[in-house]
Amino acid sequence: MQLPRYHRLRRAYYRLEGSRCPACETSYFPPRGICPSCRAGGLQPRSFSGRGTIYSFSRMHQPPRGFSEVGPYTVGMVRLEEGPLVVAQLTDVDGVEVSIGMPVEMVTRKIRENADNGYIVYGYKFRPRMPLPMALAASPEPEEVVL
Amino acid sequence: MGEHWDRSLRDLAGEAVLETLRDAGTGDVQALYVGNMLAGQLTGQENVATAVADAAGLLPIEAVKIEAACAAGGAAVRAAWLAVASGAHDRVLAVGVEKMTDHFNDSVSAALATAADADYEAAHGISFVALNALLMRRYMHDHGVERRDFAPFSINSHHNAAGNPRAMFRSPIDVDDYMSSPVVADPISILDSAAICDGAAAVMLCPLSEARSYCEDPIRIVASSCATDTVGLAERRDPLVWGAIADSAAAAYAQASVGPDDIDLFELHDAFTIVSALTLEACGFAAPGAGVRLASDGSIGRDGRLPISTLGGLKGRGHPIGASGVYQVVEAFLQLRGAAGAAQIPDVHTAMAQSVGGSGSVAVTHILQN
């Protein structure tokens, strides 16, 4: 992925930032510039919780070029709590029987290590949601980060 | 159709053009629309329509490439139809061509993934097969069907391909072959998926008033339509409802003043078995969740109510991306003319061909009559 393109995508990739239409209040992920529901412009950023459930999943045995080095991996379509669907890789699922309806949460992971020009592309993946006490211990209140 | 190690993209397209001109009985062509998706990525050749016009000896006619992902072939036929219908040209060629076998699978897989959303699907390592696998698993979950229930689509395509001398796979398969075929992205296996291959097909269009000067029984295109949906599969309200396919079919039915009951055969975009099921539902042949039943109850067979993939479809004939949509129209043409040989379906009056690009994000539908 080219560096300027990666830079444009960083908010969506790092914190699942989509957009919201100020006119009709519809929310979107991925972010859009124009609202397809009412054709208003000037959509505002809108973050999503990253929590959701598995809508569907697949174990990919023939990854495309650029991903073939990491071998078979599992991808999923996730229904976010706020409504939108997202497709992404699933992570931390070795030994886990993935199923439709399974609760998952967004984490930031390496998407592609040997990208063009040598840098690493990071972005969202989804992992099985931890039981609540563990999740609280593992995730202190995040500090505000300006991207 | 197949693996043509000794033929280039230009050779394949040139051959299809020459054969079509010979069949049409005229070399007087005014424009050429080339359906192609991957020449830039796989052959390193853009400006491909000029290259094909040159290779076929057609210079200096108008020549433009039409790209609509896997629907490029259907879109090229539609471009030719628009040119004739508008009165801009009177004899127009649409040729679909794809050259895929010079590359290893992972390169072709990455190239095909450009039909999906570049930033939110392909860049995350989600292959085109995987997107269809997500659909298939959810379909099985929602409608309580099993992987085995999709087998009749693949079996039908291979069975029909046996009667097509140009098809890539001419040996029949059975349920055991289907169930034991290697997994690509579960639940999709090799025998759910149309094959990577090389191929080219061409059709010549002219106004009906002129057609009878070339042949006694011209075949009419009575409807041509194109519709779109989101590129990203996840951006749809319900990913199992294929809006572009439904909209394109509805527009075609209205143009031709026909309905699903009037369609005698359907060359649909069976790139994956799940696509066949969702297409039959979106086009009004089955209720949601009932698409697979048309396969298991024999409706899609040669003697059934709605024969599909009659010369093997994408699965049995092969799926050279940009060529497939043109192949479908040629195959509908052959059936309507009674020239489909061993694959001939009796009493065909109205045939539909539908070319789909992306994960149901663009659909081009044509209805033909004799």
C-alpha cells in the first residue's frame, strides 16, 4: 500500500472511524464523503465501539499475493453493535471454534508486514471477546490520541 | 477456452473476431468494444482495445475497452447494443477476452481481488473467493441448508459442458467428487468455483432492419440493462439480497415485456455455486432461501423448467473473466438458433444472459429472442 493512501486510511484502520450524516443521521463504516441515503455532503467522523458479533466467517486456504507468506487465516464479517457490517481478519482464534453470533472485539494488529517500501501496515482485526473482568483488567481507559 | 500456453491475449481476441466476421458474412465493422478486466495487471497491456483492433486487422475503427470487473463481457455487449440502438453505428463487434494462465494462482487471486473494495476488503487480505464464502456460510446458516445442497449446481454445469466442444471441463462429476474437492476458502471448494483460464468470444450487432441481409434468422436482443450496488459487500443492508442483480433483471423484464415465467433458459453468472442460488432468487425464479431447491429438484437441468448454464456455464465452460459475459450471449444465441449441437435445449424462444461483477456489485442483463 502506498504511503499517502495508508495515511488517508489511518483513522479508519486504527480506531474504526466511520462517518455520520448530519442531515439524516445515518452512520457508515467505511467512512463516506457523500451520504447515499440523502445525498448530503459534509459527513462528520464517527467512531464505533469495536464490539460486535460474527455475521459470517471463512478459513482462507489460498491467500492472495502479499498475504501468502502467513499461510491460511480466518476472515470474518462482523456486525458492529452500532449496526454496520465490517469485513476483517479474525485473530487469536487458533484452537477456537468460531461460530456465527460469537461476540468479538476490535484489536489493532499488523495487516501486512512486507508492504511496498518496507513499512508495516497496521489496522483492525477482530478477536473473540474476553469475559468482562479480564477485559477490564486488560484495557485501562484509553488516552485520547490525535491521529 | 482453457489453458492456451501458446496463444497471447491478442491471438485469442483476434481469432474470436475473425470467426465472428466469417459467420456474419461481412468484414465491414465500424466499432469494436473489448470486454476485459485484467490485461493491465496480468499482461501489462492497457490500451488493449487498440491492440485487439490492430491484431484483428480492423484499424482504424473506433475501439474502446469496457471494464466492469467480471461483468466486463456483458458490459461490452451492452456498449455495442447502445452504439447500434443510438444510431451511431450500424455494425459493431463486442469481443470479450482474458489471458490469465501466465501467472501463478496467488497473483491471479490478488488481481481478481481488485474487483472487491481496495481499502476495506482486498487490503485486508480478503480474497474474492473468501467474500463469496462468507455469503455461502451465512446462507447455509439462515436457510438451514448444507454444503451438499449446492452440489447440483456444479454437477449440472459439468454435465452440460460435456456437450460443448469448446468447454474447459468436459467430464461429468458426482456428489462424491464435489464433497471431496479441495477447500479454497471454506465452505467454498474447487468444485464450487469457476476456473481461472484463457478465452475469447465475440458477437456482431446490427440494426434488425439490416440483419436479414446477412442471415435469414437473426436473433434479436430485446433487452439490455445494467445496475449497480455497493462495491463493499459489508455495506449492504442484507448481503444475501443482491440488489444490482434484481434491479438489472427487473429492468430487462420491463424492456422485453416478459417475466421470469417467460424465460426458457438462463445463462447466469455461476462463478460460485452460492452466486447461482442468490441470482435465481434475485431474478424472481425462487423465494429467498429457495434458490438451492431449484438445483436439487432438477428445475435447472436440461429437461427442467429453467435450464441454466446450458453449455457448461462459468463453472464447466470456464471463466476467462472479461470473456465470460460475451460467451453467455453467444451461447444464448446458439441455443436460440438451434445451433448448440449436443447441448441444444428444445423449444427455446426467450433466453436470458446475465454477467455479474464484484460481489454482486454490477450486473448486466440481456434478453434475446428468435
